[in-house]
Amino acid sequence: MAASTPHPEADTDNVQARPISLGIDIGGTKIEGVAMDGDKHLLACHRIPTREGNQAVHDDTVTLIHHLLDPVGPNRGSVTVGLGIPGRVDANRGIVDDAVNLGIRHMALGPAVAKTTGLPVRVENDVNIAALGAASQAGDSLMAPGTTPHSEAARKQARRSASVPGRDGPRALPDHDDHVVVFINLGTGLAAGIIRWGRIEHGASGAIGEIGHIPVDAHQFPCKCGQHGCLETVASGSAVEALWPGIAHPLPDLIAQASQGNQRAQEVQDIIGHGIALAVQIVALTIDPGVIILGGGMSRTGQPLLDLVTEHLNRSAACSHFIASLNLPDRLRLAPADLPIAAIGAALAGRMATDSRPSDFIGKEIAS
Ligand SMILES: [Zn+2]
């Protein structure tokens, strides 16, 4: 295992007695963590490969926590931990169910890590923490070239972000809690995370944002959830793989082939572009966020993806004055590819959970 190293911009002399927020994103292939101080400066980043199973995930998470704290030193303020993990998460109890790629069927992850480390631990769904991390960047690095943030609040925030003191020191992550941001995760599946007033929305059953299983597509492809025509079957990494098979990173290839006149590529590109634009329209019409961020693995395609979705949004706008009036392309952003946004979001979630309640569940057994 590689030794944990301070973030190149970290100034560890200045972090003594400051509160430290640790954020860890537990993914299918890697576990990535960050340490941030109270001013949201990144102090350390570290990642290790993922091992499957309840015990391995617990042990690796605890190991990563120690690695992240090493460069911070012993003279620090309160330490909080936020964890992001795929699957169904009961954030209030720290319990995760059906994290299939991690070999976890049921696990009281939060209480287990809290008991071992003695630290307060918050567990959130992985899409939600990525949404929180990306939203914390909205109005700053997320601003698309040539566009302005949609709302007056976002413009105000962007001006504040630009004047954050110490921009030449450790990287400051701006607050951005005065509007609604939706993060559309274009990963293997399709789901959205909703951030309102800087906080994750959970809904009544944790199914909020599961837009991938809204059955609205005319092609009626079968979905793994049992329905037909789910949005996920035309707007996700697995959809691209199914419709444009045999390529390791199919979306950039698909877009390139379509631009060279390959007819099948153009048909598939139309299906995918329409599907993602539909997802954007659905979140715009149900939640009306000022900023809509495209994230997840597919977003690494970058500008060509943004262009494709914009083209399809413009097609809808061309035949609907109502849709045109929503200015949807102006609200679109790509998630930053150069920041560990999910780990950053986990750190923010862990800190907020502790700051907003009088006590945490350190060492408390939770029946499950
Ligand atoms: Zn489905």
C-alpha cells in the first residue's frame, strides 16, 4: 500500500486544532479518501483498491482513515467521517443494503466504523455524496465556458467564490448552499442526487432521484428492474455498452463514428442523446434546479457529451416555446474531472451531520 502523502498544496503547520473532515468514497474498484480542514481546504488525498465483503470494506475504511489522519498530525480539532457507498443507504442509521458490487448484502457500516475508530460517522449513498461534492463546486470550476450561472443567487455566490482569501494557498472549496443543484449520475446506471440549500435530499424511502427507472422510453428495452422502457435503458453507461458493444470506452467512439457518417452510430447516438436530454428535462420540470450537473463515468467524455445533450435539448426547445423558455442548456455543467468530488462530498456530509446534531452514535449498538 502506498504511503499517504499530504496534498501538494497542504500547509500542515496551519491546520493545528482545526476541525478535520474526512470523506471516503467506497467504489466498486477503489476506495478514495480526502481530509479537509474547517475552511474546506484539501489537506490529504489517498486511495486504495477495493476488496469485497463486509469485513474487508470495514477494515479498508478504517485503514484509510488512519492514512488520511497521519499527515494532519496529532494537534487537530474534532474529526468527523463521511462515507459514500453504492446501494440502498439508511443515512440516519448508517446502514447499507444491497451494495452488490462490494459483496455487501446488509451492513451496519456507520456504527461499525464509529465503534472501531471512536469517530462520528455519517453514511450516504454514493450518488448523493457526488452530488454534494459537485454542488460545492457549482458557480466556480463548474461554470461552463461562455455561460453564466442561472440564478442571481448563483451569480452572487460565484462572485463570493472568486474573492475567497488564500486562493493561492490550499485549494478552497466554496460554499454554495443558496440554491438547488441536481447531479445526474451517468454511470453504469442512471440516478440523480438533489442538493437543496447545500444539503442532500433523502425523501421518505431513499428512492428520491431514482429517475433511471421512470419507464418513458418508446423503444421499450427491458430493464433489470423488471419494467420496460426505463430511462436507464437509453441514458447510462450500460445502455451505451448494450447499443454500441465491443468497445472499452464506447461513448467517445460512438460520437466519433457518428460524426464520420456511420449510420448505425448516428441512430444509437440519437437514442442516447435523446435519453439523457429526457433525464435533464425530467429533473428540470420536477425540481427546477438552477444548475444541472452531468457526472459519473460517461461525463468524462467531456465537451462532446455536453454538445450532444445540448443539441437534443435544443430540438425539444425548437418545437416547444415552453421548453425553450426554461433555458435548459444554460443550466448544464459537467462535473469537474480533476477533483475527487465524491470524497469531498462525503467529507462535507460527515461534517454537516455532526454539526447539526447534539450527539453522534459513537460506539452505540444499533439493532438491525
Ligand atoms: Zn428500470
